Amino acid sequence: MSQQTAGIHHITAFARDPQANVDFYAGILGLRLVKKTINFDAPEVYHLYFGNESGSPGTIITFFPAPGSSRGRIGGGQVGITSYVVPPGSLDFWEARLKRFGITIERATRFGEPYVQFSDNEGLRLELVEREAGEPSSWSWDGISADQAIKGFGGAVLYSVNPPSTMAALQRTLGLDKVGEDADYARFQAPGDIGNIIDVPLSRMEWGVGGAGTVHHIAWRAKDFDDHVRWQQFVMEQGYRPTQIIDRQYFNAIYFREGGGILFEIATDPPGFATDEQAERLGEKLMLPEWYEKHRSQIEANLQPIQVRVLEGESE
Ligand code: ZN
């Protein structure tokens, strides 16, 4: 028996300032806030989900913005860079847009592909890459057109404390194909059209420190609930220790740590984000799981109000 993921389902990271988080991912990057809920284990902290119009698997980045939390350090055992894919010909637009918001840009190349790299307001490393693959975005924001808008994840760069072990996990457990290797990186590909290109630096990284501005985990796609049960069994057979299946309201999840220190999750494509609110109204209301509903007024009083808003940017 073997299993193969289509690619990234979502990436979850830490932040401190909820409004600054919304301003960066919705206001500047033009993603849709598709779900506004709370950390089910800590209801005084938001859990914010940003993605494409429907929050499709492969487009979703999620944050737990905890005011006053400590800053992390990017390093081994983490997703080092989160890659977003944009339509061909749009990198210049993005470079100009990011600069208008005072964001420092670097250019990089891996496997012949040019990347625009930058950090979010908390220090999380991000990059944009042009590719043909992936549905054009149907979410319009602040004049970003469909031939410029982010389509979802291109993939990720995984910082490993044990690269051979991480690469084995990608190939043998997740079913990715190795498609390239140069002096610095190995490249792996999953069959999905987005969230499918994973690069691993060949040299061992020093351990990072979790906290604001770092990724907590990367989740990989399972087709449905039956496939998810097979994943749990398969991950166990591969010598890892997956958690029980956990209901995350918008998907089911299992977690395990691979040998290079990175926390992996396997998450189901269904049911998705339109399960507790209408597709047209996603992200507008604070959504609470049933057991918290009776504490709604108290929970809302403990959260900083946030809003999705168009930002001014600096004048040209
Ligand atoms: Zn997750």
C-alpha cells in the first residue's frame, strides 16, 4: 500500500498583531479572509484563515495572532519560506505593489525560476513565483486583476535539521517525485496543480525557534475521510507516530513530526469553509464551535476588533 498527496493543504503560522495580520494578507497580498474563528484551545486568540475566494486546499494560510507573544526565529524544523504562485508576467506588478507598502524585496532563482522574496510584518519569509499552472483567482481586491492575483501556494522551502530524512518523508511517505537537484537544493513535486513544488536545502539547518514570524506546521492534502484513515495507517507503517484523527471543523487532521524536525499534518479536502456560513459571506462573522457559542459575548469582548480594509500605501 502506498499513498500520494496532491500537495499542500494549508500552512499555519504564528503572529502577534491580528489587525496587522489582516492588513498584510488581505490588504496587501489580496487574499480573502475566508474564516475568522478562535484557537479552540485558547479562545482569547483568533484563528484567521486566508485563501482564494472559496478557501480551496492549496491556497490557505492560517494564523494564531497572539498579542504579546514572543518572536520566533526561522530555522531548521520549520517551513523556511512559503511560496505563492502568481500568473506569468505579474512579478513586476507585485514588486511595485510591495514596494509601495514599504516592503523590502529580494530577487532569487531556484531551478531556473525567478522568485521575489520578502517578509511579512512579523518576519515570516514569503516569496512569489510565476507559473502557468493553477486556476486564476476569482477574488478581486484593491485593483489586483485576475492576471496578477495570487492563485495559491506554489509550494514551500523546507528547512530541515536532517535533510536526508525530510527528503525520504517527502518521497516515501507523501509520495512526491524527486524532479531536480543542484548544488544547493533538491526539488520534489506532487501531482496537484498548485502547492506542489517543495524545495529542500541540501545542507543541514540549525534548529529554529517557534514564535511569531515562523511557521508552526505544514498540512498535506487527503482526498476524503476514507483516504484520511488510510493516511493515518500508512504514516504509522512508515515508522511515524501520528495523532488520532482530530475534527478541525473545516477538515479532519492528523499530525506527525518527520525526521528533519518539521511538523506535518494530513488534512482532508472536505468539508471546507462553507460548512458553517454561506460562501458569499465567508470570514465576515466570528465563527465559534458549538460548545463555545454560549460564551460568545465574553469571547468577543476579549478579542481585538479586526477589519479587512483597503490600505493607503506610500505615495509613488
Ligand atoms: Zn493545520
